[in-house]
Amino acid sequence: MPLQRLSILMAALWWGGNTGLSFVAVPTLFAKLGSPAVAGPVAAQLFSFQCWIGLVLGTALMLMLRRQRASLSTDPSPQALSDLRALLFTMALVALAVLLAMTQEFGVARKIVTARATGGDLRLWHSLGSVLVLGQWLCAGSVLWRLAAPRRSASPA
């Protein structure tokens, strides 16, 4: 039970951090600093920080879910099999979110810097980066939602 609660806490931190940075901090930067040339580099640093935190939390969460999977794999009951399928889908969402974060940090972020320096298609790379951030946010939110759902087979805490 403590491992399950810790995984919910980590998912909440991941989703909440994405929410706070993506939908509050970065828009506030652009609104208050006035110039995209000033706000852009700060926003880029925040998004990079968000990606690294997502990678760390996602990896730790995957390790915790893997332990839960191991305990479910030994129980042949129909409820355990159903829980195992749900857990595997949750793990797939974590893996997708981590993949999106890595793509953003190691692919798109560099293309944005290059496009800014060379006059490339900045709008395209910003749009793709926004889609990746939204995807991470949706995955992390789905993971949190799934982990926080009441368990039919769990005893009350």
C-alpha cells in the first residue's frame, strides 16, 4: 500500500508540475516580460527543467509500477489479471510520456534553437514542442487518474 501511495504522489507531482509550468508560469512570462526575445530563453529553460523532472519521475514511477506488476503476475485470479492489464496500460502511458519528454528535450528544443539562430521555421518547431508538452500533460494526467482510482481488490487503508 505505501508503494501505491508513493506512485500516486509521484504522478501528482509530475502532472502538477507540467500544469504549473506549461499553463501558468510560461504564459505569465510572456505576458509580463513583454518581449518574446526576453521571455523565450527563460521559457526554454523552464521547459528543459520540466523535461528532466519528467524523465526522473517517469523512470522512478516505472520502477514502482514494475514492482506492482511483479506482485500481480503471481496471482492467477480474474481480478488480478484485470488489474495487471490496467497496470500494463498505465505503464505504457508512463513510457509514452517519457518518450515525448525525450523527444522534446533532445530533438525539438535543439531545432528551436537552430531555427532561431538561422531563421528557420520557428513556428513549426514551437508548435511541435507545444504538442509534445500537451501530450506529456495528458499522459501524466491519465496516469494520475488511473493510479488514484479506487481498487476493487484492495483492502481499506
